Amino acid sequence: MLLAVLLLIVLLGLLLLQGHFNSRGRLPPGPWPLPFLGNILQINHKGLLKSFQTLREKYGDVFTVYLGSKPAVILCGYEAVREALVDQAEAFSGRGPIAIIDPILQGTGVTFANGESWKALRRFSLATMRDFGMGKRSIEERIKEEAQCLVEELRKSQGAYLDPTFLFHSITANVICSIIFDERFSYQDPRFLRLLHLLSDIFTIVSSFYSQVYELLSGVLKYFPGPHTHLNNKIQEINSFINENIERHKRTLDPSNPKDFIDSYLLRMEKERSDPDSKFDHKNLVHTVLTLFFGGTETSSTTLRYGLLILVKHPDVIEKVQVEIDRVIGPHRLPALEDRAKMPYTDAVIREIQRFSDLTPLSVPHCVTKDTNFRGYHLPKDTAVYTVMSSVLHDPHHFEKPDTFYPGHFLDAEGNLRKPEAFIPFSMGKRLCLGESLARTELFLFLTTILQNFSLRSPQAPEEIDLTPKECGLGKLPPAFQLCFLPRQVGGAVRPGKAS
């Protein structure tokens, strides 16, 4: 009897697969999948990135992998990614599924929405974040103030070794909080610290090997407790904080003077209240704020953290950056965004940190919004597409030393800044990261302020520092480490800023 049931299951699986192959058009080549389990046998124990890199060697830059029973088209290298996201931008503008997140957000919020909902939310989010300073001088001043708060906090450590993780989370979170909530938190605020720990835990879970296994086996794992359960609980706790903030904003809302993103959204909700097709509902507000808060905190702070670990492994690079800082900025004033144009080496180092750290190696998956022809293949509507960003940022056709930290990738023979077209840490096309200008401003001002004021020391010799990530999946997390921040004499005269 048991044998008959197993044979029936296998037969049904084969019929389902046959249906996939008959209905899916002509997808790119790839390994033959198992019924229900897809290409689980081809998934390396080190995760999807390593698996895709191995499959690329056999199938080329464009191939198909079955994650469970569903096909996903994998794009590797700058040329293939650009052809999809730029040359066929509209067709590849959909947001693909992430199994561990989809049941929670259910396709809502600006990052995970699709269709007209996504277009309306993205237009609104870009315009509103610009209104509240993103890309303007006002946000630069806010970042400079936060940078000086960081300097004061680091001076309190008096040269003791510390893990900078939550200090860096704090400064980037406060910047995005000023735009979303019109609020700044103390670095010791227990509620704030709780939120930062939740954001960090969420990033760790979605970047974990478990999350990648869940992508293949969600149909079974969803019925058992595990990290996906913890992820849901953590997101709901942040959503509770956001909902409390929304209720407070409703009580204090001045229609003639919106003070932040939430106020502006509430006014838009009220304006479209009688429109049954309006995309501006409460759930989209909560999940848009959630993804802006998460993205605005985790990406810049993790890049900054990874960047300092990379730099202490390359003390000669720190020395050259500090020489440029001392020459252009000096010790008596705060770094300003206008300094960046006069500091090509520092700018090159920051870009190389972004390239080498490779924060989102798989990128957030896309999907095609309609039946699409691509490189001679036919991708049916809603086919998931992974643009492997790691293969772009480490593309040997565009970067001389793809697997080495080498600021020369961004400098010409005369030492001027150059911009390789394959440098796309914020992706490209219609799903280009909303916070690109904010992140670039933060990285420049925070890094130059730290190196203007401090010398960095690690408990390990440079050659002993291990850059192997702690997690490498949807995101990449640096290993835990400690640094000490020793005041520099040349930077000692910088006046401290005041918290606002």
C-alpha cells in the first residue's frame, strides 16, 4: 500500500513537471528538477549564490533553476542583467516572491508591491522623501549632526575595543526616522535599541541558509515552527511600533503643514478616501514605512561596518584617505558633501567598499510582468528572475581584480575618479533602490567624519583579519569584530555637533 502511494506521488509530480515544461514556453536551459523538490540536489550547502555560480559554469549567464516546484530564471554578469533591467525595463519590473517574507507582507508596501499599486507607491515615496530632504542640503545637515553625535559617543569609549554594530545602526536609523517619523532617538533609548535589534535579527534571518532552504521547501516547512515563525513575530512587533506612530500622527496631523512621510501619506489617504481604486490604504502605509525603515537602516550601516573591517585590513588605504581628508577638509570644520568632488581617492575607496562587500549578492528577485522573449527564450508572465548582483560587481570583464579590494577600479591613470558601468550596487532599471542618494551621502559623510577624528585599531594583525561573511543569502553580513577608535591629533579641533 505504501509503495503504491509513493508511486502515485511520484507520478503526480512528473505530471506536474510535464505541465510546467509544456506551459512555461521555452525557458533557458538548466538542471532537470525532481518532482516537488525542484533542483534541491544542485543546491550547494554554502547556499544559493555558490550554487548559481557553479551552475553558471555549465549553463552560461542565463539559466533556469527550480526552487521547489517553481522555475526561476537566473541572470549573471553585467550584460545579461543590463539587457533585462534596462533594455526590457518594463517587462522585468515585477517583484518576484521571497517565500519566507511573502506570507507576512502579502505583496504590499513599496518594495514588494506589483502593478499599479507599486507604481503609485513608488512615485509617492520618491516625491515625498525628496520633499523631506532626501537629495537636498537639509538632509546633509541632518547627517552631519548625527555624525557628530557618533563622534561624541566614540570619544566616550576612550580607546577601548567595542563592537560598532549598534552605533552604526543608530546613526542610519535616526536619519531615516527623521524623514519617516520626524523623530530622533537617543542611542540609549531602550525602545529604540529594541527596534534596532529586531531589524538586525530580520536581516540575519532573511540572509540565512535556512531562508534559502525555505525557498525550496516552504510548502512543507511552513507547517512547522522555525526561524520563519520568529521572523513573523519580529516583523509584527515593528509593525506595532509603526501603528502606534500612525495613530499619534493622526491625532497631531496639521493638513497645512505635514511634517514627515507619515503625515503626507495620511493626507493622500484622506484625499483618495472616496476612490475605490486607491492604492493608499493602511496596510500599504505600514509596510511601506517598514521597508523604508529597514532599508534606510540596515543597508548603509552594514556597508559602513563592513567598510571599516575592510579598511583595518588595508591600513595603507586608511592612510591615503586620511591624507586626502587632511588636505581637503582639515581638522577645523565638518566634512561636507561638496568636498566629495575634490576627494577622488576617498570616493573611489567608498565605491570599492560597496563593490567588494557586495551587500545584496542575489538582489531581491524580480519577475516578468508579461510573456517576454529574452535572448531567444520565452519567459511566461510571472516567471521569477534572479539578477545575481555579485556576478555583476565581480565581473572580470569590467573590474581588473574582481575578487580583490582594489580602489584603483575607480581611478584613472591620473588619479581622477572613473565610473565603471558595471558598478550598480543599488541595482538598475525601474526597481532602482529608492534610497540611493541618501545612502551615498551617508557613506561619504559618516566615513570621512570617522576617519577625520579617529585612527582605527583592531585586536588582530591586518593579515589575520577574516572578511568571510557571517551570512550570505539575500543579504551579506560581515563577521562580528571589534575596533578601538583612537582620537587623532589632527582631528581633535573639530567642534562637536549637538543632537537635535
